[in-house]
Amino acid sequence: MLFDLPDHDTLYQALLARDDRYDGQAYVCVASTGVFCRLTCPARKPLPENCTFRATIAECIEAGFRPCRRCHPLQAAAGADPAIAALLKALDERPGLRWSEGDVVRMGYDPSTVRRSFKRQFGMTFLEMARQRRLREGFETLALGGKVIAAQHEAGFDSPSAFRAAFARILGCAPGALRQDGLLRASWIGTPLGDMIAVASESHLHLLEFVERKALPAELRKLREATKGGIGIGRTKVTEQAAAELRAFFEGRAPVFTTPLFQAGSAFSQAVWDELRRIPAGGTRSYAEIARRIGRPSAIRAVARANGANQIALIVPCHRVIGADGSLTGYGGGLWRKQRLLEIERQYVADAGADLREPRRSAGG
């Protein structure tokens, strides 16, 4: 738990008073409505027996509660927190710095508060994010043909062994194992919800995953073993297309992906993945619905396994699969990220509705 919650009565009184001292530190889950709120929510207050209090958004989501539409607990955007905004700006300016808690203190912030804030917003601490950013710098040096030692220095690692170990934790292999001439090439793509690893040939995208996904090293190892010549490093035209479409998605310009894909799997898995791509942005399906749509209504667990085995995140939108009761279910990229993706896609639907309601103007107007 990231915050030692006060007792139930104290938090309920804070809810009644809309006490902003607890905003972002505690959330109320309301059993009678199935939603969770900030303690400052303006909605009519529930009875105390219907309330449970949790320290993080992730705990509320994992317990099956939906975000309130009045107080929007998921929209405590990073930019609304001055400390987060300042630290992200500093990280952009000095991505190669070996950030420490001392650096955070010198900027005037309390490390424990920053740790909680980043964990709540991004699912990782500021120092973890900074370390990931340094690895990205080293990865991109390798992609441009640089030597491993140059990549190590670019990433800010004094020790070659520490660089290799950090690299291997993400990619499942040492940096020297990645070749420039591989048939498949791995590259690093930054997004507002975290960095991703893409693996593509000149004709198809084979993998797209968030870098902290636990299954990523095993997925990459499996790809290496199945690919003659192993995996190289660098971008292909397919990677560039995927990166451009991801930018358009996160910038609110287009929710459609046309990047050509290659996914090895059984006929059943292929049917599930094809059905996932038919779910429109802003829509969701349950495992049972997908099973019915592919003509295998009793294969709900097998659908869940195929959904979890998807190696191309976002483009094959396994994040659009929810529980039969409307609750979020497991997601390899993290439930907090799944909820953010669904929120982004709902905005596309809202914007489309607004466009339809916009009055037409004459050519001379």
C-alpha cells in the first residue's frame, strides 16, 4: 500500500467535507453504485455502510469499481500536479542524468510524495522512469550503429555489467546479442503511457509491447529462436508506420491502425485476434461475447488465454476486453494503463458525437 489510510470514520468525514488534503491519497468505492470517486467528489454522498476506502486507483479498479463520471478520478492528469510536471520537464532536458532521490530533494520536492504521485499516475516511480529513459538512450545509440560501450555511456551506466543486466531485464538478452543485420529488428517507441518495444521486418510488425511487461523477455526469446539470424536492432518502414499511427492515436487524430501484422498462432488464436481488431475504438467486449462471435460460445477460457497471448498491444486491442459484469480484467500492460486507453478511446466517440451535433454552415459562412 502506498499510503497508510486513516480509519473508516475519519475518511468518511473527509468525504462529507470534501477534504482536499486526501485528494489523490485515498478513494472511496461505493458498493451501491459500483463506482469509485475522489473524496472531493461533488456527487450526493453515499451511506457509510456502502463505502470502502482504498489508497490507489489500481486497487479500486482491481476490486471491480468504475471511475465516477462526476469527479473523474482518472483525469488527475500529470500536468495538474506541479511536481510531476516539473520533474518530467527536467527529465526531458537531462535524460542521461543518473537521477537520485537527492536530485529530487534539490529540486524542492519530497521523495516519498513524488514516489507516490508517479506510481499513481504512471504505475512506476520517477526514478524507475528515469532509468528506463536512460536505457532508451543507450538502445537508440545501438540502433544508430554505435558500439555497446558507447551505448553504455550514453545511458549513463558506469559499469558495463550493470548496463548489460538492466538491458537484459527488459529485452531478455545482452545488448551484444542484437545484430544490425537481423531479419527482424527491434526498436524503442515512446508513448504518453510509457515506452514500447517494437519488433518488425520490412513487411510486417511482429511484436509491440510496453517495456515493463513481465512477459516481454520470454516473448522476445521465442521470436529470436523462431527467426533465422535472430533479432537485430533498428527501424524498418513498418516500424515507422506503427510509430506514426501511435502518435496519431495519442494525439487524438485517428484511432485506426493499418500497419501490416504477423502473429504466429493457432487458427483459434487467429480468430480471436481478428475479432479483437473488429472492436471499434470506444467499444468493449466480454470474453463470452468474443467466444460467441467466433462461433465457439463455450470456449470462454480459451478466448481469455488467446487474448493474453496477444503480442501486439494497442493495434490488436486486447485492452478492449472487459469482464462480463463490466469490470476491468487483467492486462499485461497494467490495469491503470488499460483504463487510460479506454478513456482515450471514449474521447474519440465523444468527439465524433460533437461533430455530428455541430450545425452545418453555408459555403459563404
